Amino acid sequence: MKLNLKKPLIVFDLETTGLDLVKDRIIQISYIKVFPDGKEKRGNRFVNPGMPIPPEVVELTHISNEDVQDKPTFKEQAKELAEEFKGCDFAGFNSNRFDIPMLAEEFERADVDFDFNKCRLIDAQSIYHTMERRNLAAAYKFYCGHKMEEDFTAHRADEDTEATYRVLQGQLDMYAPGVQEDPERTIENDMDALAEFSKMNDNVDFAGRIVWKDRIGRDGQPVIGDDGKPMRHTVFNFGKYKGQDVLEVLQRDPSYYDWMQRSDFTYNTKRVLTRIHLQGKNFK
């Protein structure tokens, strides 16, 4: 099914030196830029990570240190990528939990301001896990009717990007209104609806160190706002202050803010923390 787009959609996948958002780096980025008129533009870039690729990653991706040693670093490509991605929404497979946070972190390290908060973020894995609960290879077989290993080389970003694009199209075909009898198993061919389906729980930052929680009253029930919905506040989702209001913690223990800024948290987490901290100062 052709995607119903009002602005371009970047369907993408990354290969990286590992899964640590702070310490690891991108080694390959592949994308399909889908335009509202149906035109498609493909891009595939290898990236010099500035660090050795671990042997297990080389074995998994078949991308060696020699493959990337003469390639530009992400910082050298960042402005061009930001311009290419400007004004687009994003889609991937497990992208909201890993690829988007990693890409955002690389842009931060390159001092290139790219605000993903202005983008709709669509995760085909979230849709798939909600509907069927399996992985990309099973999703490809389920929605496309082929074995992924017969059509693609596993663990290459360009191959996985193609597979993800076909899975997303297959999902829209399978869950189109009128195809499924159960209304709860239908998805509109609309980027707002798909982004809502793909939301990352209640994360405030990409890494989930700070999350939204309902504000609870003295009666133990959620506090209801003027709009009739539960009032929400930001709380820490890790460490000794887990579950506690971020502003209250920072006011009670100002050194905690300084510690987080010095420690190995993602740039995105630190930026979100600073925004909350400044908002608290402005409301004093």
C-alpha cells in the first residue's frame, strides 16, 4: 500500500559499534526518503566511527575496520544529513528505542542542531509487537510472504531498511479498515496515527532515564486537571531517586544535577534535564 504522506518520510536503519548510546558510534546509515507523491530516494553511507569495530560486530554485520577507515566521520557528514532529513518524519524497526536516540546523540556530538521532537517517529516494530509480537525476520515472512534470508543479507543496514519498508507497507495492507473485522486490529494509513501507535511508553528523554507519571493525590488516586485528564509530572526512572519528581529532587539535592551533567548520560538526557531544571527556576 502506498503511504499516505503529507511530508517526506525517512525509513532508515543503523549499524553501530555496539548498543551503548554514550560510548558507541554509527558505522552505517541507510535510508529511503519517501515523498508524498510516491517518489523514493535511497541513500547508503558508511561512517568512520573513530574507534575499532569489535570483532563480534564485524562478524555480525560483515563491516570491517578496513571498510570504514577511509570513510568520513559522522561529524563530517552531519550537516549534509541534517539538510537531507529536514522537514521529514522517521520510520524504522525498533527505531524509537535505539536508532533515533543513537542518531540524535551523533548529531549532538557533531554540534548539529536537529530536533527530533518536531518529527513524527514511526516504529514498525511497535506496530508489529502490538499486533503480532515477533522480530524483523518473522515480520517480513508474516507480512511479505517470503523468508528474509532468501531475499536479503542479514544485519546490513541497507538490506534491513528495504525489509522494514516492505514490512510497513505490508502492515498497512493487512490492517487497513475494511480488511480486518475487529476495529481494534485496524490502522489508518496516516502518519499521525502510525506515530501514535509507535510512541515510546512515557519516556521524556530517548534513553528513558526520565519518564512521565500521573500525579497522585492524598487519596491515592490520580489528580484530574481542568481538561478532565490525569495531571502528569516528570520523575526519575533510575538510581536512588527512581520514581521521585525531578524538580523536587533537583531543588532538594542540587548536586544531583551537576553529577548527571558530568556522568555518562546521553546528551539528550542532559538536555531534557536542563530544560526541566530551567523551567523550575522560572516558576520560582
